[in-house]
Amino acid sequence: MNAKEVAKLTGISVRTLHHYDAIGLLCPGRNEENGYRQYSEEDMDRLQQILFFKECGFPLTKIQKLLNSSSFNREEAFQLQKKYLLHEKKRIEAMLETLKRSMRSMKGEITMSLTEKFGGFDMNNNPYEEEARRLWGDEAVDKSNAHVASLSAEEKNSIAQGMDQLFTGLAAIRHENPASAIAQEAMAKMYEHFNKNFGYQYTLEAFAGVGQMYITDVRFTENVDKYGAGLSQFLAEAMKIYADGQAQ
């Protein structure tokens, strides 16, 4: 199959397929007659794995490492993906039930407790935690979890508001050169904010890693770009420049 045929079958754009090839994630053979990309059945199996892992929240860089590992086992990968998707299904079903009951509560048909109003949101067991564990290790995540858990509701709300203000301010300068003085001054404040509020001292490498997650993981990209189109790309570049500059 050529790229256009694969795109039509899977719903992935040809541009995305070309990107996967460029970064070495999915590199099909070439048609000898016209030089176009030609996807074999093996390539399609690999593409299926890429899409499953993306749905499970893995960034492209991590997917590439997993698929290229000599210990990668396709059957085990399917089992992991199944568990994750079943967890998401259960969570979404719970949220739909909460939504349904909330609509009835709004009409005065039933009364809901505060606990019932937040059924299914599952904020203490989300896919980001495992991603963080893979990036920074159990010790850092455990320290961060313990720190946040020790805070009062008011303190947690304060952190959330602080993050909202931080990204709103960053969105305002997203059209600046990532290496400019104004951008790098903002990165310094961002780095300080991260280290001050989450009970974990981010290394410069970890800070740059967060920036890469903003563009390699669609969940992060969507959340960050809600503050302004292109913010995720700007931050990825600016955070790396800051980390590299401070490491010198």
C-alpha cells in the first residue's frame, strides 16, 4: 500500500506518515518504479502498535524506544493496551453516569452528594502518572504525590490557579523568538515555579523533557495549546534552550 492508501484506511494524514518516516518511527520500503513509500503488512502491524500506544498516552519518542527494543513482545503490548483502554472505558462510563445524574439533579428529580458529583473524574489515578514515572522515576513521582497529597484543598486550588496564570502569561509571548531574552526570562520563572510548587527538584534535563512531552504527546499538546495555538511548540524550543544554556 502507498501512503495515500494507508492514510485513507487508517484516517492518519499523509503528512503524519511522512513525519513518522522522518523521525525513524515507521520507515516503509520504496516502490522501485516510482520511489514512493510502500507499506508492507509488517509496516501496518507496526503502525497499529503506534496508534494503540498513542491512545494509551505514550509519546512518540517512547513508542519508538519500545518498538525498537529487542525485548519488545507484541502479545504483551496488546495485553497492556487492553488493560489501559478498559480502564478508560470504565472511567468514561462512570463520567457519563455522573453527567446523566447531574442533569436529573439540576431538574430537581434527585439529590446528589458532593462525592457523587465527581464520580468518574478519577483525578488521583490518571495516565499522566505512569508517564511521569517513566520519565523521572518512582522516587520523584512519589515525592511529588506525597507533597500534593499533604496540601489542603485551598493550597491545591492555589497551585492550579498559579499554573493557569503561568500558561496564560506564556501564551502572550508565544510569538517571540524562543531564544530571546523575554522568552528565556519567562523560562527561568517557569523553572522556578515548577520547583517551588510540586515537591520535586526538576533537573534541567527533566525540565527540557517536559517541553518535549508538550509536542510528542497529543494529550499535553491539546491541553497546552488551549492557552494559545502554537504554545506547545514554543515552550518545547524555549525550555530546551534554557536547559542547555543553564547546563553550560
